[in-house]
Amino acid sequence: MQTTRNVLTPDALAMLQSIAGAGSFAAAARDLKLVPSALTYRVRRIEDALDVLLFDRSSRQARPTAAGAELLREGSRLLEEIDAVANRVKRVATGWEPQLTIAVDSIIAKTTVLELCESFFAQAPPTRIKLRDETLSGTLDCLTSGQADLALGVAESGNNAGIHSKPLGDVSFVYAVAPHHPLAGAPEPLKDEVVRQHRAVAVADTIGRGKGLTVGLLGGQDVFTVATMRDKLDTQLRGMGSGFVPECMARAYIETGRLVVKRTERPQRIVRVSYAWRSVAKTDHGRALAWWLTQLESPTTRAALLERHRGV
């Protein structure tokens, strides 16, 4: 006698996904290298065991019924769980994490991050890398909330229990505008009442809870909010607003005259930027995290993460 446990095997669930993806039994049979009658027979066995109809066969297409759609959703989840179990077993056996998630602040040079990923993948490790784009306090929050294993570009690490950090370097911020912006020719230092009359460009904090961080804005000032520091720089290059930008990101545009640095009444901001990870005994580090922490010990690598921006 067929039972649901006997028929709902990983192979059977994958087969049902193939049918749904192909859109017909005939197409799925070709993909699976089966004769259509064999595929139909296998689906019938599952339907009989469950006592439901999984696919509407009234046309040439194989459309999942409501019950079929639910089985496909749950089946997909079960297959992912099976993969996760296999990865966890592999981690125990080899010391490599199944996945390493890295939160990358928008102040970090993505070119350097991708080069590090390329070097990592060259070792053919079993670890998958997931990069998350974050900004301001969202970068650290991603780490403390358990959504990331490593964070690059943390501006304020504070005294978070279980979080260890080391400095990447100091980042100077300059107030910059496009040469055709009204503030480009304004007398210096720019007074707050003059700056307030013009639109500021701000970067949205990606923190998942709380109010997030706001930096360099004046009360009553019009604000254009963008997603990343790169977007902020591009917006200011177009003359659509003004504000403080990292000097390392803006340097090439300043040198070529596409941005003009203006002195303001407010002092120049210098921010200590760090990288951080959840603190455990060194011997407990997975091999993937240990590899990244080793690369970050290099002064050249740390400098490149802050300096090697597009256009620089």
C-alpha cells in the first residue's frame, strides 16, 4: 500500500517542480528523459496516495490545482531544508560554513569586495557568499540581528555584546556641489541659513528597526533621499542637490572639476570606519570567515576597500 511518506520523496517533489516549470507533461518528460506515460504514472501514484488532483489536465498545459500549488510551495521548502541539512553536515565535516553573508556599507569600494570574492572562489570552497548592500546604522544592525556574519564599513560599532571589530581607516567628508550648482559661487564659509535654502541629498539608513541615522541635515531643509552613497554622489554631480560626501569617493571628480568643495560653518567630519564580526573564539571561526579576516589584516586590502571607488 502506498503511503504519503513513500511517494513524497525528494525526487518526486523535484519531478513535480519540473512539470510546473515546463508547463506540460510532455515538455517535462523530455527534460527528465522519461516517456510521457511513465511521468503520468508517477504523478498518478502521488495523487492516489494523497487523494487529491495535483494538476489540471483539461488542456495541453499542466496547471497546478490549488492543492498542487500548495504541495509545490511546501515541497520547495522541504527541498531547501534537505539542502541545508546537507550543508550543515558538510560544515561539521570540513569546517567550512554553508553560507557566509557579508553586509557591505555603501561607503565601501565594491570593486575591491568583488576582487576578494573572486580570490575566495578560486579556492573552490563549499561556502556560498551572499553580499548585502547596507547603509549607515543598517550595516551594523544587519550583523547584530544575525542577518550577516561579517560587516564592512561600520561607522559606529559601540559596545555591542558578542561583536568584535577592527578599524579599516578614517574617512574624511567634504561638502561638495556641482560647478553649475548655485552654491558653487557662494562666499565661504557657507552659512547654515544659506545652505538651508538649497536641497540636500541624503542616503537612506537601511536599519530594519528604529528611526535610523540622519547626518548633516539642517532643520527645514528640502531633502532628496537616495539609496546609496554612490547614488548620492551621482545626484550631486548632476547638480540636483548638495551635501557631505566621502572625499575618497569624490576625489577624482574634485580633481577634474566636476565637483567643487566648499567650506561650511560646520567642521569637517572625519569618521572612523571598521569591519566587524560576531565574536567567538578564534578556533571556532568557520574557515570562510577566517579567510576573510585574514585578508582584512592586510593594510593594502583595508585601504583599497575605502579608496578604490569607481572613477578613482
